[in-house]
Amino acid sequence: MLEEEEGSHWHHASPITGITCSARLEEVLKLAGKYLAPLLQPGQWVVQKYMELSLTILGTKFDLWQWFLVSDWSPLTVWFYRDSYVHFCCQPFSMHRLHCSQHLCNVIIQKRWRLAGGWQPKLPCDLIWSSQQFQLYLQQAGHAEAWDKLILPSMKEPVVAALHSARELVEEHKGSFKLYRADFMFGENCQPWLQEINTNPSLEPCSAVTPWLCTAVLRNTLRVVREHKENSAHLWSPSSLWTPSFF
């Protein structure tokens, strides 16, 4: 049950409205009952309470996009890619203005609005950092151990939990595999929070970082699928423990 709290904000997404932000739960419920309910199938509309106290970089909201691979559902076998990347919004973060250019780290949305000007000049022009650049920023900001001791383990756990919860909904094909992408945002204490899992993540290069990164993830995915051993380690399986990396 959704409950209103003072100062709460909401994200909601559907095939009809796309991803939007609302400052009042009443607006969300009105939209659902009056416009969307007759048009959508169960599971096509998602509402999330927004994180008001989020970690920002240079006053700007960002998400981290992390690939992982499922090579078997029974037993569940998950592989977590070592590298990831950060995608920024193009406008300064503010809870007083719920414009998509400030809150939705979507490639298409940000590409459309970054040309409007007013964005943080110290951010990269393509609004993307590699995970190595993010780790360097954390070190310079006084969070030298956050990546290894907090962020990485705390990203793995909800991914595995989400996969377990969806196992009965997945049509399993023995000998098949699938690459996914998990999107995370961060609280002020660097704690990652899983926003969503993309079942068909784009591997189209869209920045200075992604051409080599997308090529590498494809190459290494095939390597793991073929070999399942050399230079790799399970993220999770019934007989294994957490490991710090995938490939």
C-alpha cells in the first residue's frame, strides 16, 4: 500500500506515460485510476518512492549502470561484470523542480536536454564516467574504501535477490544465457539502491567510455559462456560465496 509522507516524491513508469516524477501521491493515484487503469495490463505500471537524500557529484544526480550475466537458472548462476559506468543528468539536482533533465539519467532524455545549456561545465560533455573515474572521485571525496567494502557487495545482493524472486516467471532454456543491466542510484552515505533491471540493455556506444566498454563486455561474455573457468569467478551459486569480481 502506498502511503504519503511529508516531502515524499514519486517515480512512475508505464508504456504510455514513460518515466515521470510527481511531488504528491494524490497525483499518482489520480493518474492511475483515471487514465492508466483501463489501458494497461497488470505489471505494466511501476511506482517507486523517490530517494530525496541522494548522493550527487558536482551537484548533479547520477546512476550507475552495471552489467551481469545469467548462465543458468537451475542452479542459479550469476556473473557480475567488473567494469560499469556512471551516467549523469545534465542539469543540477533539485527536489524543488522535478524536471526530467534533473532526475532521469536516461540517455535519450539527457541527450535532448543537455543542449539547452546551464549544466555543470566540469562534467564530461557526454555525461558519462567509467567506474574507474567514479572510484577515483570517491577516493578524492574521502570515501577511499567505499567501492570495495560497501558499493560492490551492496550491488550484488539485491541483484541476486531480484533474480530469485523472478525465477518462476522465467522460461528456462538449458544451455542458454542472457546479459542484463542493473541500474543503481546512491544515498548520501554511498549506499547503492537498485532501481531496475533491464532485460535488453543497449550496447550501442554513446560516449568516449562506452565503445571500448561495450566491446569488452561482449567479448568477455562469450569467453565466460564458452569457458566458464579461465580468469572468471561466480558471483553466486548454491556452492559458492561472494567474490569481488566477475571477469
